Amino acid sequence: MIPKIKNIIQKKIAEHKKSKIFYLRTVIHVAKYFLFNRYRNTRCLIDPPTEFFYKYKKLANYFSLPLLILGKYFERKKIFISVNNEWNFSIGHTFSEIDQLQRMQKLIAKYSNSRIWFTSSRKDILGDTRQIFNSKNFNIMIGGIKRLLLTFVAIRYPAVSIDASIGNSNYVLGNKNLSHRIVHHNKSKLRADLISKSPEFFPNRDKLNNYSNQKSKLMKELNITKNYIVIQIKSKKGNATLSPLSPELYLETIKYFQHKGYEIVLAGREKCPEIFLNNNVIDYANSRYISALNDFLIVGYSSLVISSASGFCNIAKSLDKPILIMNGIHGVQEFGRRTIILPMLIACKGKLPNAHIQHKYFYTYGPDYFNFSNDLYIHHTLTSKEILEGAKELEGMLSDQIPIFTQLQKKIRDDNSCPLLSYGLSRISDFFLHEHEYYYIKDKS
């Protein structure tokens, strides 16, 4: 009976989201807020969804004068309000968007010597990590009322807005979500360009020094006594993972690093595979020490990271950690200088497998493009050998000097044979390219 009622409510909520109806969600949110401590710890009482701003943005017209006065004041003080950052409960969005905001502040004249206010009514990530990002010119502002007020200021006076979102929300300047092409192509190019122009800029990396006591305690509790690498996996379909990799495919790489004296730590939120536990992998992911702050520390003090194509990889990127990103269907969407990519290859029936075709479907249909086309199929998933060779190449990123691109990597970049790759600093594994060079021959159609 209870599951049936739950399904009815979920269906009704989905209908209300499409119709921008809020009363049912509001009642449920308020009830959960006062009834459940865990829920209350991650949410503000006032927590408006994206649709709220689309539907009620015209309210700014009724408070035009005070909002305009505030906007003018912010402009004079060079205070910019970060907008459209809707996914502050996501590690990937939070770290990536804050990293981009800080690069925009450094590189774009309009934002030079400014202060940025990053608002949120969610405390999932920022409740623990707020102090990591706070500085004299960058402030995390948690609170539903703050978010409401400042968002309406930005709607009324867009000149004081700054948008580094990696999502499709656009309620400050528009009345509907951005297209997939803008989100996954245009925005990605901008992100890659900013990273390329500031390759040594990592403002939050030094914040690790502020948590030496917490780090020592965490290492002791997890019994980490040596240098270690971090592995993060996906065990089900989601984000950029269309089909999860078998845990057995990691074993050769795990044993390779263990033989070199490293300990292996599983991070993320996935259940630890039995085969990992049987091979002495430290299960931080399911420990009682799991938290957003400890995610930052466990990555920050690691030697290197092997990650699925999920938001978790953005912690490593923001700290300039060597990272191998694997099994993503999105092609190239990460651009850090110590980033090596091992993608899943997608093909279209009746056409030769090609990276440009894969990218075209991605920016046409978005992350769920398999739901829109029966013509697509998985052309290649990673092998144990490809993972191992990618990890060995990643070892070269441990030195201060970033390895130059191999001859084949440079050729693929210079020929624009892989969409977006040439705009950033990341690379596809050289071994992988030699195995699948045919996939990166530029489409002539």
C-alpha cells in the first residue's frame, strides 16, 4: 500500500514540475524539513526550484525600484552575483562552477578586482566546504532568503550577474532552458579556453594546508600509512556512464600500484565491490568518515586519481591532481592539464564510427541521447589493458613538469579530430589512441 501511494505522489510531482506547480512539493519539503534532521541539515527552509524563477521572474517588476537600487550599489562596489548555479548538491557542479568563476575573475577584465557572491539554499556540499572557497573576493552565501533576494536583483539588473554554470538554466536572461549545444559545446569551449589561459591557477589548492589536523585524523582512522591513489567507480547507469565497467577490469591496475608501494582507496558513494575488498582496497566510500570535506582531503592528499566520468573528477581537477577519467559517453568535457581521458566509444548504425558523430548526438540530444535514438550503439568499452596503460601514462603527471603531448596526441589535437580537445589542456590516452586512431579521423560529411 505504502509503495503504491509513494508512486502516485512521485508521478504527481513529476506532472507538477512540468506544469510549474509548487504547492505539493512545498508541503512535502516543509514537512520533511521539520520532521527529519538529516534533511534539515542539507536544505534551507526556503529552497525554491529552478522553475520558480522562470515562473515568477516578473515579480521583479513589482519591486523594481529597491532591486534597481541594490543592483546599482553592487555595480558601484564591483560585487557580482553568481547565477544559475542550481546544482550545489552536486560535487561536480560545485567544484567546476566555482573554479570557473575564479578563473573568470582572474582573466576577464569586467570581473577584475571584483567580489563574487555565490548563493545557495543547499548545504549538501557547501555546508562542509564553505571555508575552502571563501576569500576576501569570493563569498559563499548560504540561505534561501539571500538566494531569493540576490537572484531577483540579478534578474532586474543583469549587469551585476556572473554565470559560470555548467547546467542549462537561464532564468536571469531568458525564459527557457539553454539548448544542449550551448551547454555541452559553447560553454565547454569557454571553460576549456579559461583553463588553457590560466594553466597554473589553482586558488583552492593551498587551502589543504588549513586542514592538516583533520587530514592526520582521517588518515589514522582509515589506517592509511603510505602514499595512496584514489579510485572512484560507477556501479549503475547515470551521469556520463551508460554502462558501468566490471570491477575486475581494475584489478591489473590496482595490483600494479600496490606492487609499487601505493595503498588504494575507494572514494565516491558506491558500494565497494567484493573483489576490491579481497585485494586490500581501503573502503573510504562506505565508511562513517564520508563527507564533502573529507572528499576534498582524500583527493587533495592522494598521489593520483582514477575516476569514472562523474562530477567527482572535478575535485581532482580543481586541485591540479593527475586524474584518469574513464568510460564516459560525452567524449571530451574535462580540460585540466593533468587530465587523461579513456572514453567509451559510441557509433551510429550505417555510419563509420567517428568522434564527431558521437559529439553531434551529444549536443543535439544532451546526456540522454540514447533515449532519443535507436541508431546508436556502444562501439567499444574499455579493456583491462587500456586502463592499465592509461594509468601508467598518468604516472608521468606526478612530476612538476607536465609531459608533452605524444606525436599522435598532437596530431589528433592539431587536426581537430576530436571535438573540443584542442581548446583545453587534457589528452586522450596515447595507448588508447593507437588502438582506435580510426575513430578520430575527421568526419567529412
